[in-house]
Amino acid sequence: MQNVIAAWSLSGGEILLIAIALLILFGARKIPEFAKGLGQGIKEFKKASHDNTDPKA
């Protein structure tokens, strides 16, 4: 996570501002659902890319 923040060179205040904007736009109930879906998507993508590069297949 720190590599992503360092790549965009975001400071703590900017991250806080983005978090507040997301909270206002989506509401407190939608953010966990969005994060869960994003996590599942990333997990599926990693699994698919790992299966695709597996030399046994």
C-alpha cells in the first residue's frame, strides 16, 4: 500500500480529503461493500494471472 501512495506522492492530508469525499459521495454503508467487491476482484485477477502463467497447465 505504501508503494502506491509513494508512486502518487500523496500526503496524509490529501488521503484524508479523498476519504472524506468518498464518504460524502457514497455514504458509510456503500464503502465496505465497494471495498469487498474490489478485494474479491483483485483476488480473482491474481488467481487467473497465476493460473495463466503456471507452466504445468
